[in-house]
Amino acid sequence: MVSAADFIRHDKLSVGDGHSLYLAQYGNPNGLPILYLHGGPGAGSYLEELALFDLSSFRVLLLDQRGAGQSHPQGELSQNNLQQLLNDIEKVRQWLGLSHWYLAGGSFGATLGLLYSGLYPQHVIAQVYWGMFVPSKQGAEWLYGPHGAARLFPSQYADFVLDIDEPHDLNKLFEAYHLGMQHKNADIQKQFVSRWLNWESELALPRGNALPVEVDERNQVLAKMELHFARHHYFNAYQLFCSLAPSIQADTHILQGERDWVCYFDLLKDNQSRFDMTRVHVELVRGGYHSLAGGRMLAAVKDALDAMAIKYK
């Protein structure tokens, strides 16, 4: 449980293009400064995620990325792409006056952090990631196409592609969802948002644990932003990943769940050769899911962060 004593401060940082980012700090003001990068893209950060960290050891920086969470304008897709998210992270570091820091995050947040650490290797000491999304064509096809996770969840996938022509063509699938989420009828918008998020929820949680996702304003932002990045092929994130992976200097620990059907372990394993394995440790968590709700991933992530705190305190 986070107490009032754990709160340090919060700020709104203007990063240009009409965007301002919400940044909240918790924990020990003199602790290891660690930036938490949320997933999605578009999920925003939650106070519950502070439970991952030993707040006596870390100064946790909860950043809501462009358009997400409490950043403004909420849900804004204009001037919101991969390179701008990476630029924003560096602007936050400079604003904080930190010569170096530590990173942590899950899913797309892990992807974003790993790319940042390759762009700015001199500023990142160590990082812990989980459920990392590989933003390749194969990663997108596994998640949204008919021959990946769809084979494991056929009835749920049938609901996801219901009434969509040629769903095997991801460009047409994403365009159908784009038109649905932008529909002038609010009920139709919500139907498409619900189907998008329910599909992801089925893959992220232990079987039978997924409940219908509430289509509130925050979840609408999440779905529309995820689709925005998917429609634009993650703004060439995979090409950037391939070029930057050898540049990573930070002590890096990536945990991937054995039952992570959002970000399948084999996709990450196929890319391991791109890393300097003396610096990047990739671990399969037996029985782990994409979500931390299953328990095993939560324990593994907390253990990795605790080990970071002990090593660098």
C-alpha cells in the first residue's frame, strides 16, 4: 500500500507539439532514480504498479506517455509516434537533471525502454523489462493474424474479427477497426473498442480469468492508441530495434512468460542473437503470463527489481 509519505511530487512537462506529460515521483528522494514505462501504447501508469518497487530503495518516476493517462491532450494521436516518445524520455531525463538513471517497464513499455537504452547507452545503468513486445511483422501477425494466437483462442478470435472482410490482411483488419473506432455512432465505437481490448485481455490473463473490459474513457484511449501504432507498423520500431540492440550497454534483464500469448517467447528468442548476451539476460518465466496477475511473473519481476536495488545501491 502506497502511503502519503511515499509521494515526492508531480509535474506537468511541456514537450512541444501541444503535448504535456504527467510525471509523478514516489519513494526515496535519494534512492535510485528509475523510470517506469507503461505499456499499450496508451495505457498510462497506475499507482498500483508502485507495488513492484522497494520504495525505500528507489525514486520511482511514473511517466504518462503522450496522450496517455493524465498527460494532455488525452488520447491525442497527432504528433504521437515512436520517435517522439523516445525524444520525450530524453527530455524528461534532462528536465530532472539526471546524468544517468534506471529503467523498468512491461509490454510496449519494455520495447520503448530497450530502444531508448540503445539510443542513449551512456545514460542507462540497468533495466528490467517483462512481457516485451517485438514490434516486427511476425509480432503483429502473431497477435492479430489468423495463424498465431488465434489458433489457441479460436472462438475469441472469431469474436475479434466478426463481420470484418479479409481479416487475414492486417492492413484491412486495422482499417476496419479504425473506421469502427471513429464511427459517428458512439455505441458502434464502443463495440469496436470492447472487441479490441477483450481480445488482448484473453491473451494476457490466465485462461478463464478475463472479464469483459469496461469501455471507459481511459480504455478508449488505450484501444485507439494501440491501433494507431499498429496501423503505422509501430513507426519502424523493429528496424530501429535491429540497429540499436548491439549498442545497449546497460545491465539488462528481460523476463518473458511461458504463457504470454500477447508477446510469445519464441519471437523474442529468435531475436536474442542481436543482443550482446554478456549484458542482456533473457529469462523464461515458467507458468508466467503477459499480465502480472498470475503471480509468477509478479514475483519474478519484483525479484529482478530487488536484485537491481541491491546491486546498485
